[in-house]
Amino acid sequence: MSDQTSGKAVPTRMERFWDSDLWWSFKSHKSAVGAAIVLLLVIITAFLAPVLSPQNPYDLAALELWNAELPPIWMEGGQMPFLLGTDVQGRDILSGILYGTRISIIIGIASVAVSLVVGIGLGLMAGYYGGWIDNVLMRIGDVLLSIPIVLVAILVSSVAQQFLPPAFREIGVAAVLVLAIAMYSWVQYARVVRAQTMVERRKEYVMASRLVGTPARRLMVKHILPNTLTPIFVAATLNFGLAILIEATLSFLGVGMPPNQPSLGTLIRVGNQYLFSGSWWIVLFPSIQLCILVVAVNMLGDWLRDALNPKLR
Amino acid sequence: MLAFIIKRLANAVFVMLSVTFLAFVIFRFVGDPVDQMLNEQATQEQRDDLRERLGLDKPFLLQFTTFVGRAATGDFGISFRNQRDVLDMISERFPATFELVLVATFISLIVGVPMGVITAIKRQSWYAETMQFTSIIGISLPSFVVGIGLILVFSVWLGWFPAFGRGDTVDLGWWSTGLLSHSGRMSIVLPALSLSLFQITLVMRLVRAEMLEVLRSDFIKFARARGIPARSIHFRHALRNCLMPVVTMTAMQIGGLIAFALVTETVFQWPGMGLLFIQAVTFVDVPIMAAYLCIVALIFVVLNAIVDMTYAVIDPRLRGAEK
């Protein structure tokens, strides 16, 4: 709780951040700090996967069948360098997890980014112009929210994959997943931005800005949008966790990432088949990693929601 | 009031039409149904014949209206893979899913409500804080991971409960139940637990939030002033005022649970509608996919509409709130 502001007259952006309520609240929440550290570790190790992992799990030439189904290192029969054991093809579990986490995180971030752009854009338009644009957009949103999300995502993902040309398969499946998840989550952002925009639109600063002839697009993006961002920020954090979950669920059900480009969900799907043969490590470790990742994100989101809520200050 | 009901019904019908349209688009454009139903040696005449019989030569809009008309009478056509009536296949799987959802809902209320009350009245105690903390974890854990964990611990390691299937079922006319046989009851424990975990945390958090609100109100303060024992205040006065939102949320969640049960059913190989749907997805058996989408959406939409309308009857403020 040390005061970090210097004696300078105008604090820089960074200094203002160190002195802000948000940072103070973060420091005093043990679970938030813990979650942030864990999340950072998970992300860093995932993106350093090619450096850290003892084996490239996609390189079929690196796999040796006599290394198949080795247990973790602390059990009898465990071998270096396979710290967490291997699967039936002799693939190192730890390497698979690191690469898989990277795919899960990338899909999560991409789908949040896509739904943010779409949701904010449409929400601004609906709130600012009103009328039929508003009506149509909100009706579409209503319909989407009236159907269970998993179902829509499964259908969109499985149907779209039928139409993918073989050349695009690798990147195409990931893109399809991103769209299937984003298709649902933009509604939430659009609703929040729309409601806030309708309030801001009538305020004097917007009127004044309109009077001096600011074009509508600039008005929306530069003046109204910054005032709607706080709730969006919270929703985006929580949705990042949700996106990772949905992707994992789809992959687990077999309509997500294929086994040659496994995300955490695919690893769990594959490992699940060996649950009864005694090789529990194939399924357990990816599951634990997925849980750690999602729990950390949700705990951060939970803290952020309380910290940014003016009523709870 | 009447205007509200009509509006709400119109909304429900609109949603159902959109879903049916989505189902129809999938039905019509994912692969050619004729290719799926005939083998490769079929002659062009056979193909044209089938195309005509299925009505695939008609204009798009006419096909859609026929599809809607048939769907409304429960005719979703014939499964590509099994050559059986789709509605029959789904309705014989329905009891399994419904029992699973019912038991899961029951568990979530039995466990979630007391936990919510405790975390609200003993807010500062260590166990309330532990429960609150674990509830974040409970909400974050993917349901299929929970299922796999339960299987690993209780079936593979301890061997207490069966890991897959539904056990023996008893036929009661058109309804087959697993709840009347011992193996059936043992089989439903793990899937219902894994399906209810998310629900438990949801109920707990809702009850906690509502209780905190109610405990602050004047009539509770008055009850305290009258010297009514704390137990009675918490459970007879406060909890009763929290139950309405819990009931509505439970009702609304049942639709979602029926849809979400497909994940649990896949993990536990539970022979319900969801497993049928997932198998249909892997074999691109489009009539089943389309029918499942329509039926689950119908349950979902009808439940939501009923809940909304009951709410409007109870709470008049909501009637005008739609504007």
C-alpha cells in the first residue's frame, strides 16, 4: 500500500495507473493476484511451447511407438524426458498440453476479439440511430439468445466443416470455431453498448459535438464509445473464459479441433478413450490444465466485476 | 395484460420459425439427401424418382412451408442411417434425458438452497467463504471434465458406481424409467451429479444474493425486534421470500439443461436424445439433427414463455416494461 506517486506535477500514464483505485483493489485481493500470476504463467509457457517442450507433438517422425503409454516420471516405468508420461502413439503429454493450451488461448482471444468488434459496432449503430436498424439487430439477438448456445455452436461448427475445402482444413477449422463462438457472444456486447449509447446520445456533450459538425462515425467511436467501455471490459474477461470452455466442449464432442491439431478439449477427448485401460494420465493432465486456465480467468473476471462496480466501492 | 401475452406468444412463434428455418437450411443444404439415402449404384431414374418423392424438385419457399407444416405435426421424416421414423427415435430416447435432467435439478435444489442460506447468514465464517470461493471453481469447471473426474474416481478407482449406460429400465406404457430398478438408480448418480454441479453453484449464488437483500429489509428487522428466534427468521421469513426467483430460474434452466445434457450424455454414454444427436452429427444424419434442434428449441422457448407470462401475472410492473 505504499504511495507510488512521485513529486512530479503531471503524473505519466503508468504512474497514474500505479496510483489508481483499480491497482489498489487488485493488490489487496489475494485471489486476484494469485489468479493473475497463474494465468500469466499458463500463457507464457503456452506461447514458449516450441522452446520449452521436450518434443514437437505434431512431428510424426519424432514419435516412437516403444515410448507409448509411459506413465508420469514419478511412477514406476516413467522415463525422461516424458515428465507427465506419453499417450498411445508415444506423444509426450506435457508437450501436447503446452501446444494445446496455445491453440485454446488463441481461439479464445480471437473469438472474443471478433465478437467485441461486431458487438460494439452493431450496438453503437443500434443505439445511435435507433429505428429499424435497432429493431432488426435486437430481434436477431433475441432469437440467438432464445436457443441454447452449445447446440448452435455444435451445429454451426459441424455444418461449416462440411464445406471446408481440404486445403484450408487446418486453419479453417479454427476459424469456424471462432465464428461459432463469436456468433453468440456479440449479442451481449451489443446490448450493453446499445443501452449505454441511448443514454449518452441525449447528453449535452454529444449534442454540442454534433452541432459543430462532427461526423456520426467519429462521434460514436471517439465520444460515445469510451463511456461504454467499463462493463464491456468485464464482460469480455468473463467471455474469454466462456469461449475457452465452449471450444473445449466442442472439441471434446468431436466437432472442434481435429486430433492432428489438438486443443485441450481434443486431448481430453482422445485421452477419455483410455480411461478404462489404466492410462489415466492421458486424460487427467490436460483436464487439470483446462480447469486451471478457466478458473484463473473467471477469478480475474469476478474480481474485475466487483472492482469496477461503483456501487461496491 | 392480454397485449403482453399476445406479444410474448408472437415472440415465441417468431423464434420457433427462425429455428425451424435454420433446421431447414441445414436439412436442405448439408450434403444432398438423395446421395445420402441411395447407394452409389442407383440409376438416374431412381434418383429422380426419390427426388420427386421427397419434394426436392419444388421451389425453395414451398419446400420450407411444407417442412414447417410437417414439423408442426411431428413429422420430421426418416433417419438416413437407420431408415426409421425420426420422431419415434427421439421420443423413445426422451425419457432417459428427462429423468437425468429431473434428478439433476432435484439435486441442485436440495444442495444449492441450504448452501446459499448458510453463505448468506454466516457471511464472515470460514466455511461460508470457502463455499463462496469453491462456487467460482464450480462455475468454471467444464461439465465434461467433471464427468470424467467422477468416472475416474468413483468407477475406475473406487468401483462404486457404473460409468456408462442406464442400467435396467422398467417400461411403463410409453415411458421407460430407470428409477425403479437398483442398477438404474446406481447408474443415474454420476451423470446427474455432473450435470447438476453447475446448477448447484447457480442456485447457491442466487439464494445468497436474494437472502442478503431480504435480510436487510424492514420486516426482518421488525421480526428480530419481536424476538423471533434466528432460525425461524432465516428459514420461515427470509427464505420464503427468496424462493420465487429460484423457482423461475430453475424452470428456465430446465430447457438449457435438456440441451446441455448432450455433453453429459456423451461422457457417460447415457442413451438419451443428446447422445442420439451427437451420433447423428458424426454420421451427418441430417433429419435427426434438424428434428433435435427443433424439439429442444421448442421446449426451451415454451418454458421461457410460460415463465415470463407467470411473472407478468404475479408482478404487474413487468407488463409495461417491454416497451
